[in-house]
Amino acid sequence: METVEFDGRRFAYVRRGQGEPLLLIQGMSGHYGMWGEELLSLLEPHFDVVAYNHRGIGQSSWADGQFSIADLADDAAGVIRGVGWSSAHVFGISMGGMVTQELLLRHRSLVRTATIGCSWAGGPDVALAETARRAVEAMSTRDVDHALKTGYEANLSPRFIVPFEDYAAMCLAQRVPVPVVLMQWEAAQHHYTSSRLPLLNAPVQVVHGTGDAMMPVRNGEHIASLIPGAKLELLEDAGHIFWLEEPSRTVDLLKQFVALAAR
């Protein structure tokens, strides 16, 4: 683990591999360990990968008050600059996909390509799933076992067989305080980019599992429809954490999209 500091905050991250710079942005309640060893191992021969923790998560500085998705996008911009990159390819999932949208809108020069996974653009046209609300409600009870079991059922597709104990160990490997997750949820509730995404001029790929119970696939389709020239990739029957279900396919999509954008 390494850290980078800016604007009075410290952000913890891991860095692996070599090649084109790639920033990984986790979702709500996620830490960098939740990308999974298999995905990182497949990425590192092709990318200089940085995966960081949001404010308040793991060894990153405490979140000292309510923040917005735009604030988290400014954090991501600071991480890009702080690790020594002038720009980077960006892959953000779920809430991290919301952060990626705002990063594109606020700091376009820092983003070479953007891959937005299992996310939403906010507004009246689509909505967060009731499953997501139940997961947050379970976490707010502070009953760890209940929260983990609810997340386990919501995040995984029926075809993805992983022991609950392994899932729980991954989630609990780093400090994820409930108050911070509730602030993330509040930020996500107020996320709205639908009216601004059509103004983007950037290479964007949207990836979504058709079996996503947390963030229904229509949300990904909606994002792709709003961004001029966006590429939509649907993973048949994959759930919300598609990068763990299909790490090889996820890496192939990233490699192919980066190569396509370079032409």
C-alpha cells in the first residue's frame, strides 16, 4: 500500500503492472481489495494500474462531512495527478461509475478513455433498484452478518458460485465505516448527469451485466444512449460485481477499448 496527499487528505492505493496508466474507481462500500487478485493479475501485464480507496475507507483520510459525487471526482483527479500521471484511462464501477462521469465532465483533460460499469446517470428516467436500498438499510442496522448476507444475495448472479465466507472475508479485509457508506449513499441519491452527458466528447465504454439486481441493466443502456459515440457492452446474465464474475472478459474489454481509442 502507498499513499498520496493533496488538499489536506490522504488517499491509500495499490499500484501494480506496467503500460498505459489505468485508474480503478470502486463503488459504494468498496475498497481496493474488492477488485480481486485475479482481475489485478490479468491487468498488470498491460497497464500501470492504480486502485485507491475513497475518503473514509481503509487507510484513506476520514470523511469529515457530507460530500457529493463531484467531490469524489475531484478526489480522483487528485489521485491521478498525485501518482505522477498527466492523464489516465479510467474504469469506475457502480458509484465509481458515477464518479467517472463527473470526472469526465469536470476534468476532461485527465481522462484518456473511460469505462463506466454497472452505474447510473440519475434523474427521473431510471432509478436505483429497491435491492440497493435494502442493502443500504441492512448496513445501517450495523448488524454485520445481516449486511453481508444482503450484499451477497444482491451483488452476485445465481451462476456465480463463491462461498459466503470468501465474500465476507473480502468485504471485511479493510475498514469500511457505516457512516461513510451512508454518506456515499446520500451522494449517489443526488447524482445527476443525464442532462450533461450529451455534451461529452470522449471515448466512453459502458459495461453492464444483464443479471444485475443492484443496478438494473436499463441504467447502463441509458448512460450509453446519452453519450455521443459511447460503446455499450452487455455481459449476459452477469451480476453487479461482473469484474469478479468475468475477470478475463472485463480485462479484454478494457484492452480492446484502449487499443481502439488509440487508432
